[in-house]
Amino acid sequence: MTRAKLFVAAALGYLALVAGSALANDAPATPDSEIHQRVTESLAKVSPGADKQIHIATENGVVTLSGYVHSSWEQQQILSAVRGTEGVTSVKNELRVKM
């Protein structure tokens, strides 16, 4: 009898886990327009004026940055800030350092 109860408990636990995963995957993604706004705000904090020199494209949480920056240090600061922005799933770096 104990084995049967243990099996039922394990089966119910597994079903709860699977159902929870399915519900988590159905959660709505952050809209691209909202991500774009957050990225713009992040850029302004890290490098004032950069949001006017850098083109930001957002599609399904993937942010593509293109344009010119003043140094590789600035580029890394921008990339780090954008990667840490809520809703961003990945960043494509097309930034170029001005020579």
C-alpha cells in the first residue's frame, strides 16, 4: 500500500511540474515597443546622447544595435547595459568604434 501511495504522489508531482512548465511558456512576452523604450533609457544612463547616435532595432526580444561609439570601453558599457535590460533575450552587436 505504501508503494502505491508513493507512486501516486510521484505521478501527481510530475503532472504538476509539467503543467507549471506549460503555463510558464504561455506567459506573454514583453512587447518590442516596451523593450525599445527600456533600452533607450538604459543607453541614456550609460552614455548620455548615445541613444541619438545608435540605432536600436527590436524584434521578439532580440535587440540589434548599430551605429558608432567613441571607444571600445563605451561599446562594452552599452552592451552590458542593454543585455541587463528587462525583456531583452539577446543582443546583436553591430556597433563600430570611431577611429
